[in-house]
Amino acid sequence: MGSQKFRVKRVPDPIAKIGGKKDGNFPKNALIAQSAVIAELENFDFEIYYKVTKFKMSLYRKGKDPVDIEGQGNLINSTMKSALGGARAGDKVYFEYIKAVGPDGTQRSVPSVNFTLQ
């Protein structure tokens, strides 16, 4: 039969999205309505799914101290939603230090997503 050489490429790192968005302006009530941080591959030929295992939400409100809340899993918890409820238009929200696990079991760091509340 013979042998054949194959080139193998590493699966790229996923990107994070919330409500289908990865940055920009986000209406406050729409962000509060979101339930999870999702890690997905863009422009990749195969269906491979990543699961977010943890992340941190940082809320920077004008004239106030920043609020940092850690999340386990991918869910935006009630503490985070409560903090967002007190935010105003123009405040910044960062979802950062996102970790995700792929089907091979390896943990990947996912770039942060940043929003300005409307």
C-alpha cells in the first residue's frame, strides 16, 4: 500500500462572544438579558466546540471604583447582572481572563471582549 505524508494544523484559538457580539456598543438591558459567554471558532472548516470554564467581568463606571466579579463556567450570574443594572450609558464592561476547554481537553486562553453600554 505505501505511505502518505499529511500536514496537520493546530486548531486555532476560539474567540469569545456575548449575544453574538465580540466588541462595540451594547444596550444595557440587552447585555443584562444575555445568559452566557460563548467561545467559538470563526472561519474554520470543521464543527469544533469549546466550553468556557471561567472568566472575569470588570465594570468601569464613571466616577466610581471598578467592579470585578469572577465567574465559574460560562454563565453570566446574578451578581454580574445586578452590577450591570447599576451601570449607565458610557460605562465600560470587560469580559476577560476567559478560559475555554476544547474537545481534546486542553485549556485555551480566549481574548477578552469589551463593550460600551448604551
